[in-house]
Amino acid sequence: MDNFKFDEATQKELTTFLEREQAQARINSTVHNLTSMCWDKCVTGTPGSRFARGEESCLLNCVDRFMDTSLFIIKTIEGQRSQQS
């Protein structure tokens, strides 16, 4: 079995699959971290059927700022990569 090799098309398909799975894992991790961070910051009491006054807007602002920051970081990294090329 050590000598078994996949053909080029299968290797490419496996690489693409692994890249997609890794991207999905990163997204899931980001959503988990975002949820935890914003929940801890904004939800101060015991959750009921509705958020307390200010909690909903705090959650929305927290998510918006997190997304703004993430997009800024991505654009900065992409800009650095393009300058290096």
C-alpha cells in the first residue's frame, strides 16, 4: 500500500476537498469565537424570551465591529501578498 499513488485528477480533487473542509473549520471557529465573545460582552443577565434593553443593539454592534475588523485584516494581508509578488 505504500507504493499506491493517486492520479493527478484525484490528487487535485482531494486537495480541493481538504481546502474546503479547512476553510469551513475556520469559519466555524470564527463564528464560535464571535458568538462567545459578543455573548459574554453583551448579555449581562439570565436570558429570557427577549434580550434586555441594550443587549440586542450591543450584540449587533459587536458583530458588526468584529466583521469590519476581520475584513480589514483580510484586505491588509491580501495587499501585503500582492506587494510581495
